[in-house]
Amino acid sequence: MAEAVALAKLHSVAEVDRALGVAAIAGRFAENDLISILSYQAGLESVEPSRATEQHSLQPGTSAWSSFGITNDKDEH
């Protein structure tokens, strides 16, 4: 919050408030996250955080595990 107060002296209170809202939604409160959000928002009318969906995620799927635990009759002989 000290960073937000300091930034409110350089930016408008509304801009800092909007950046705090975006930070809260995105879960971004590490060092310099707020200033990064403020820098990105400069000149934009509205900013919504983007979230990756299952179709657009970098997380690998679980299809490699689909046959886990399934035995093959050929393997038992």
C-alpha cells in the first residue's frame, strides 16, 4: 500500500485505483507489479486482465496419463 500511496503522487488516484483493481483480479502484488500495471495502462481507456483458457494454455494436458494403470494381456505373458 505504501507503493500505491507513493504512485498516487505521480499518477492520478483514479489510475492507481484502477491498477490496484487489476492487480487484485490478477493476483499480482509482487515488487514492481503495480508500476508495471500503471505503465501498461497509460493511455488505455479500460484494462481487463487476460486469463488463459483450457484451449489456450501453456500447461501440458493429461493425455499422456490416459493409459496409466491399464494392463495389456500381452504384457502379462
